[in-house]
Amino acid sequence: MQGHIHITKADQIRLVSIMEGMKTADERLQRWLDLLEHELDRANVVESHAIPRGTVTLHSTVRLLDLDSGESMVYKLVTPSEVNSASGNLSILAPIGIALLGYGEGDRFECETPGGTRRFLVESVLFQPEADLFTRRTLVGSQDGAEKPAGDRARQEVEAQPV
């Protein structure tokens, strides 16, 4: 995990709270908590409205390419309490989730997993909550005179993705 990452102040606060609530004697879990803490320490923290579009934040839906297997996969980055493997959710405390936070479209990263080192490319950020909130606030006029959120097309693309 190299390079500089960006996270929102809101995500930083949420993640620090989760880490404090999960302090544990479980060596394996503590390893992931320590790794997340390291990632937060190296991050450029910005307000939600200033996070670059295409940056992975909590609750973002992303398409990753496994650079070793060639497999493309879609995940939603969530807190541990929101994990449901059948829905494609990826915990922020999973090795890939920790490594993914703060990277953007086109970035490559690697992470240590229980099965060894894995390398990924962030192909696209299909949904970023901060960008969606911004587009909901910035309405564009439609041809029939009614206003529609500018992010409708992106939201429909995300909803159509198999997870």
C-alpha cells in the first residue's frame, strides 16, 4: 500500500469510533485494526464536499480488477455491522477493504490477505455517496421542465450491476 489516499472527515470519525469500540485481545482482528489505523494516519482528510469524485469512501460501490486472476468484481465498502456476503458488501475491516479506502479510479494497490498478497486496479467507482449527495443538491432541468437529479443515470447504472 503506497501513495497518498483521501478520506472524508466524516469517514475518519466513523472509523475511529468503530476501532475504539472493537479494541480486542484477538490478535488477528487487532492486526486489521492496526492496519486501518495506519491507513487513517497516512490519509489526506477532507470535508465530504471536497473529496475528489471517483475516490472510494465508505458506502461507495466500486468495480475492482484482480490483476493476478483477471477477474472483475463489484463491491460496496461498508462497516462491519453492514456486511452481508450475499449482497457483495465488503467490510472496511477486511484486508481488501482496508487497502481500498481512499484510492480512486485508475489506482493500483496491493494488500496482504490470509491467502497471500493480492494486487488490484480500481476500474471504476460506480457510486460515491458524497458525489451523489452533491448531484442531488445540484439539480438540472429536464426537457419537460421538471427538475431531475443529475446523478440519476449513475444511480441506475449502479442498481443494474450484479453483486
